[in-house]
Amino acid sequence: MELKLTRPICFFDLETTGIDVAKDRIVEISILKIYPNGNKESKTWLVNPEMPIPPQSSAIHGITDEKVASEPTFKQLAKEIYTMIKDSDLAGYNSDRFDIPLLAEEMLRADVDFDMKNRVSIDVQTIFHKMEQRTLTAAYKFYCGKDLEGAHGAAADTNATYEVLKAQLDKYEDLENDMKALSVFTTRKKAADFAGFIAFNKEGVECFSFGKHKGKPVEEVLQEEPGYFGWILNSDFPLYTKKVLTAIKLRNFNNKLS
């Protein structure tokens, strides 16, 4: 089943130096852009992460320091990558919890003001886990009946994710072929930031989801303990989390002035 699109959607996958969203870096990114008319555009970049790639990471994706030594940095590629995705919804495998948050960090470090305000995201892994509970390789075998050759290569994983989503739509009649509906279905928890440190409660109020202020409204905490804002900004939290927190603080300040 082909996707019913009202705007382009970009399937993408990252290979990285590790799994820490705030500290690790991209070493490869692959994007498959699908247009509403069915046209496709794909691009893969190797990226110099400007830090050593741990041997345990290289063992998974096969990308070593030597392989990316002469490749451009993400900052050099950021505008080209952003141009490809800026008009599109995003989709990936475990993308809501990892790929999108890490991509946002890299964009912000490169001075590209990336956010998800005018787009939706679809996490194919969530559909799979809700329906079958498997890995991407098993998902590809289960839904597409094929072995995933080149697993843990960004291009192979990106194309496999696209094929799996189409097969999922064929298999599950109650799964709506609509990007907004799929985004809602694949959203585990509504968060204000990508990493989930600030989440919306049932009333739609931003609350901290960690630490001593877990469950408390952000505005309330910042008012009662102003130093908490500075502590977060000076700690190893993701840049996007700091951006969201700053926006809440400024909104609260402006509300007091009005």
C-alpha cells in the first residue's frame, strides 16, 4: 500500500558515536524523501563527528575514525540536510526517542533552529512493538518476507523502514493511511521536548518528568526555585530541552508584564 500524503515525508536513519542524545554525534545520515505524487529522492552523508568513534560503535555500523576523517562535519552539512527535510513530516525506526532528538541537537549546535511545530513524526518501531514486539531486522522479515542485508547501515535501515511502514498499512486494516493519524498512534507520551524531560500533564501543562520536581509544573518550579533554571542550563541536558525551558521561562515573564 502506498502512503497517502498531503505533504512530503522524510524517512531517515542515523548512525552515531553512541546513544547519549546530549553528547554523542552523527557519523552517517540517510534520508529517503517521498513526495505526494510518488516521486522519491534519497541522499546519504558520511559525517566527521569531531570526536573519536568508540570501537563498540564501529563494531555495529562499521564506520571508523579513518573512514570519516576527510568527511564534512555536521555543521558543514546542516543547511543542506535541513533544506531537504524542512517542508516534510519525519519517519524512522525508534526515531521519536533517539533519531529526532539527536538530529535536533546537531541542528542546534550548527545554529539551525530546528523544531517539530509544523510537522508530525511517525515511529515505525512503535507500530511494530504495539502489534508484534520485534526488532527492525525481524520486522523486515515479518512484514516484507525478506532478509535485511546491510543492517546497521543507514541507507539499508532507512529503506527497510519505508518498506515496513507500507507493509504495515497493508497488513492492519484498522491502521489509517494518514500521516497525522499514524503520528498520534506512534506517540508514546506527549512531551514538550524531544528527550521527554518536560512532559504535558492531562491538563496540557508542561511538567518536569524527572528528579525532585517530577510531576510539578515547570512554571511553578521556576517561580519557587529560580536557581533550578540555571542548574539545568549548566548541566548536560539536551540543547532542545534547554531551548524549551527557556521559552517557558520567557513566556511566564511576558505574561507577568502583560
